[in-house]
Amino acid sequence: MKIKLQTGRIVEVEAFSMNRTYGGLLLGEPNEAINDRIISSISYCKDWENRKALLEKKNMYSKKNVLKPVIYTAWLTSESVSEKSKINDTSSIVLLWFGEELKGKSISDIIIEGISNFNWDKNAENIKY
């Protein structure tokens, strides 16, 4: 699936996943300590190999001490970021963000909403295949 960012850059969604933010919370209410643990332990599928990853920290909370209910993860690729290095086969990043439930939205809509204003040139990493 290809998505056009607000900057005009076209990115390819190589893989996508989603998990419940508090899926493993059996007892208690969300609090700062629990949220810090969740945020520090967020990762992506090991099948995606070792890639640069970035947790988007804007708008993580739905209310005080309660993170949004879903963690979305997308492995994205695009043309190289020419200013970054001489490696110019492609650029890539795994982007993670907290979001709301699907509620009638398609996967495509969720991804577009989550990544459309992402600053690719500042954050993506050039890689060589």
C-alpha cells in the first residue's frame, strides 16, 4: 500500500500491526508508572529485522494517565533521503503511535491518519540492500 505524506513524499507500507495498549494489565488502573513501563517496552515484530524505530509521542493520551487504547506499528519504506548519506538504495523506518479504536475505519484510513504528517526526511534512515 502506498501513502502520500503531507510533504508529497510517497511511502510504501511494508507491514502493519496493532496491539491493545493495556492488553496485559490484569489488575489496577492505568497510572504514570504503568504507562512508563508500557512506553519503554514498546517494540515491533522481530521478523521486520533490525530497523530504526520511532515512537510518535504527540497525542499519546486519551485523558490524564490513560494512554490511547491501541498501539499501531508500521514498517515504512520510500526513496532515499539524499542528504543523509551516500547509502541511497532506499530509506526506511518503523513508526509506532498510540491511537483510538478502529470504530469503522479501514486499516488504510488508520495508517493515513497516523503517518500523514510524519517528517520523513528528518527521521527516516537510509539503508542498503
